[in-house]
Amino acid sequence: MMEDGFVIAIDGPAGAGKSTISRLLAKRLGITYLDTGAMYRAVALAAKRKNMDMDDRTGLGALCRSLDLYFDTTKDPPRLLLGEEDITGLIRTPEMDMLASRVSAIKEVREAMTQLQRKMARQAKRVVAEGRDMGTVVFPDARFKFFLTASLAERAKRRYRERIDRGERVEESTVQQEIKLRDEQDQNRSLAPLKPAQDAVIIDTTDLSVDQVLERISQEISMTNTS
Ligand code: DC
């Protein structure tokens, strides 16, 4: 069996299936799910509420260090609390998609969030950590590293369905453009850009079901485990 304390890192672009897979994997293994994208979204929301200048790096860094963020993992799916307030739904908007991507390129923001993510992982001991730089920067020694991808068309289709299900009215082509822009922004930033770690297992989920991806990951984990 797995010994105490380990990280399973799951990185990849928007719509590749990271959140669904990470949540279900954590549940299956009975360990904690750490959604680091939600943390950058919380920073974006807090900065917007305070009307902050998005170029005020020092101010944004200070804001990050003052945020009282907490994942309530007793709920399924987990809820994200900012102080006493449940912000889980508020951070899932197209505006927060883009603003989170923007603030996440700032050094001061990344430093504060990286520290907080490591602390959360230390406290939880066993985590599935999902994001863009889990395997490359935040947890370079993660026991297992996966990078999920899918074609742009498939990722756009998945996000489009999610948004329609939430009652939004949006065109699939608009969703595709937004995802493309966000990917470019996340891949081309100088700090912790979106890319697979050298030792990550890359899984293209374009033609795979959620169960198939989970199976693939579980196989990798048990193979490494017994070898
Ligand atoms: O995974 P997500 O779509 O909720 O992430 C929102 C944004 O946050 C994403 O566009 C880039 C940023 N992010 C990041 O820079 N590093 C992470 N580990 C997770 C997310």
C-alpha cells in the first residue's frame, strides 16, 4: 500500500477533464482533492471586489497573503470558502476564467499561492493536486504526475455543454475562442507556464470516457506502486 504523504499531480489545459478526473480519483482513493485553479479564481474575485488595479503587483501579492481560503472537502463536490462566504459558484463565470488567467501570470500572486498550496498539501498529507504547474513547479517531487490533454474542439464542446447546462446562452464558437485565448495566455507566460513535466504521463482524453481515463490513471498508480 501507499505510505503516508504523497501528491498525485494532474495538469493540463482548460476542458481536458482535469477537475472531473481529479475529484473522482481523490474520492476513489479516499484522499484530498486540491483544486488550485479555484484558488486563482478566488484571487481574481477578491481583486475585482476591491476594484484593484490588475497591474498593482505588490498590492495583489499582499491581497493573496491576506486571503482566508478554505476548501470544505466534507462536501461533494468540495466547496471553496472565502472567510465565511461560499464562493464556489461565483468563481465559475467567463469573466473569472479570464481574470484568473490574468492574475495567475503575476509573480507575487504565484509565490503566495504556491506557498499556500504546499501548506494545504502538507496538512492534508495525501492529495490529488490539479492545476497548470503542479508537476513542474509546486510539487516537482510528486509521486505521480499526469498531464491531460484533448483537442481544442473537444475541450470547447465539453465547456459549452457545461455552460448550457448552467443555463447560460452562449455559442460553441465563442467558447472555443475563449479557451484558445486562455490556453495561449497560460502557455506563454514566463512563470510556471502550462506544460507537461518531463516525467509526466500524458493522456489524450479526446476519445476517452471519464471511466477510461480513471482506469488509465489507476493502472499507472498501481504499476508504480508495486514495482
Ligand atoms: O483550472 P482553472 O480553469 O480553474 O484555472 C483558472 C486559471 O488559473 C487558469 O486559466 C490559469 C490559472 N492557474 C494557474 O496558473 N496555475 C494553476 N496551478 C491553476 C490555475
